[in-house]
Amino acid sequence: MNISSDLPPVHVIGGGLAGSEAAWQIAAAGVPVVLHEMRPERRTPAHTTARLAELVCSNSFRSDDAETNAVGLLHAEMRKLGSLVLRAADATRVPAGSALAVDRDGFSRAVEEALATHPLVTIRREEIAGLPPADWASVIVATGPLTSPALADSLRALTGEESLAFFDAIAPIVHKDSIDFDKAWMQSRWDRGGMDYVNCPLTRPEYEAFVDALLAAEKVSFHDWEKDTPYFEGCLPIEVMAERGRATLAFGPMKPVGLTNPHAGGRLAYAVVQLRQDNALGTLYNMVGFQTKLAYGEQVRIFRTIPGLERAEFARLGGVHRNTFLNSPRLLDAGLRLKARPSLRFAGQITGCEGYVESAAIGLIAGRFAAAERLRRASAPPPPTTALGALLAHVTGGGLAETFQPMNVNFGLFPPIELTDARGRPLRGEARKRAFTTRALRDLDPWLTAA
């Protein structure tokens, strides 16, 4: 590392996983960084300590399998890029089978100690109330789902009322190649707009059984700090709609009108579940109107009773919770800069990624971009075939702005891979996943060499 302490610092706002990782990457490149963390000066409802990189929910970073799991692949890529978050996680690992779980206190202490002792890192305990000063020429905002109200209000004023969400009403997302098209079909309602929707038909007995399952299913409660989260009439959880009357869903998101089932001689189904394309690649489809607070296991069990989705693989399950995130595909450029004010970069959950590892990964990329900019070096994004590149591409344009919601890394974000087995059939299951991970790690190395 060449120390470049005479350079103006990059300012990072937020000392969570994304901000801590961004600050580390900037300092590791030899660029001074000021990390602003509002705790303990201003506390949040979710945090219990003032330490950097505090894990507020689970202590798990999910699967560490880099061969057949997208988040495990992301771990491997981040390790190759010198991630502080992964280094601290590895150092404080606790038994969790094939998952990477950590001692949460030891983890946050390790991250904070590394940053506090780095000669190019300055930690300031202060709230940035509103937009940062204009003379801060390079800023990364990594304030996460609990962005302070003053900063959130300023961002909303800068980007527009509809571009900053404070509430997630998330519907499940399904891998298209796991849908059974012997039962489902492609059609837009009344044939308007082309063959834009996947349609899954239900008979009346199937619909009644589906409603019964929704009403009896286990639900997830709000966290204490989320209990004031409102339900909006335009995005009610499906189980809440079902509670309002057994026919509510059939006249709402599951209405069958304007749709003719070619597998049943064009007859009208009693109810239809529609799925809409959710990414530019066309590999992921969103269950329209299916935001839910059902427990994850219940979602998988119940949604697989829908004809055509019996073997559905879910890229994301549904949820309703408080959050703060940008409509990043509309607002950010490929370098994570705010189009309306390019001196501001964004990182972590506020960009619309979901999960500890994904947040840290976007922080890592933002930090590398900011450091390269300070050093007047070119900085190409990671290849889209890698987990890092696929995640970055999703939040900066691969996700559709009209339906954008937070997303975990998954193989549906990667460019499709056209490989066949010895019999000429498309690869499925673990073989397909290994093809994705092999390609990703192969493509990452030359990018790292050139970076």
C-alpha cells in the first residue's frame, strides 16, 4: 500500500457492514477516509451497542459453499478482494455446519479494532443531519435501513418523493426455469401488452384450499422497532386480504378475468396467480400482489400448492418490514453515484440489496470505486458473470425500476449459462450452479489482475 495521506479524504457516512467495508477498502488503497457513525450520539431502535458493524439480527452470513450457492460464491470473491468483513467473520467463526456464523460481539470488535488502528482511517462519532457539505467532494452514504430521519428527508427532497421508500412490501420472486409450463402459460390480461405474464390457474377447490392454508399459516411478527409500520391499502399482505373475506383474493390479485388457459381449451380459471418479469435478463419473475408476512417455510409450502409452481425455486421470499432504500436502477449510475449529485455514492442496504453479505459487498465495490477516483485511476466494474458484478448490475440497472425491491444475491441475477449434459439436456440443479460458480471465479481473476 502506498500511503497517500496528502489526498483529500473520502467521507463514509454510516458505520455498519457496508460503511465499514467501504472505509477499509479506501484505506487499503492508500486513500484517507473519515468514517462518520452517529451512534452513540444518536441511537437507533435496533442497535444495542455503539460498535461499528454491529449485527442487529442473525449472527449468520448464510451458506459458505462457494461451489453451489450464490452467497457462498460472494464470500469467496470478497475474500479474494481483501474484505475486512469476511476476514473478521472468519476470525470469529462459530460452528454452524456449512454456514458462516460468527460470535457477534467478537465480530464487531474485530471490525472496529481494524479500522480504529488503521493510520488512514478517522472515526467520528456524529450524526450527519441532512446532506453532507458541498465541499466534501467524495462521499459514500451507507446508512442502511435505519437512516436518520434528517438525512432521509434530505435525500427524498433531492431525489423525489417516490424515489426513497420507508416500507418494504415484498412479494416472492421465482426462478423462471423452475416454473412448470405444462400447467402455466404466458399471456397478458385481455391480450394487451404482449405475452408479459406467467399465469398459474387454480380451480375452485384449489383456490379454497389455498385460502384455508393462508388463514392457518404461521405469520412473522414485526420487530418492536417496526410495530408502527403501516399496511397500505395498495400493498396489503395476501393473508390480510384473505382475512377480509374468502373471495377477496379472487377479486383482487388472483382475479382470472381476461385470461384464457390454453391447457384447458381456453376456459376461464376460477383464480389465477400472475408472475411478472422482475429483471432485465428475464430469469426472475415476481408473484404479482403476493407481499406477505407468512413465515418463510410456510411460504414455500403453500406457494408450491399453486399449479405450475410445485417445484418453484425462490430467489427471494416475501416480507413486510420497515426499510429505507433508493430506487437505485433509476437514481444511481454504474459507479453507484447519485445521478443528481455525482459526489455522492451509495452502498449497502440503502441501494436495495438485502442481507449482511450483500450490503458489505456493495460497500466493498463503492469503496474501491471511490479510492480509484481519488487516485485518478480507471475502475471497471466486476464482470457481470461474478457474484459481485451480478449484484452491482442488478442495483444499478438490471433490476427494473418500476418493480424494484430489495434482493439477495442469487443465480437468477447472473447472465444465463447455456450448457448441456452428456445427453444434450440443459444443466439443472447442482451441475448448473457449479457452472455458474466456475465461470464466476474464472472471470474474476483477470479483472483482479487488471484492477
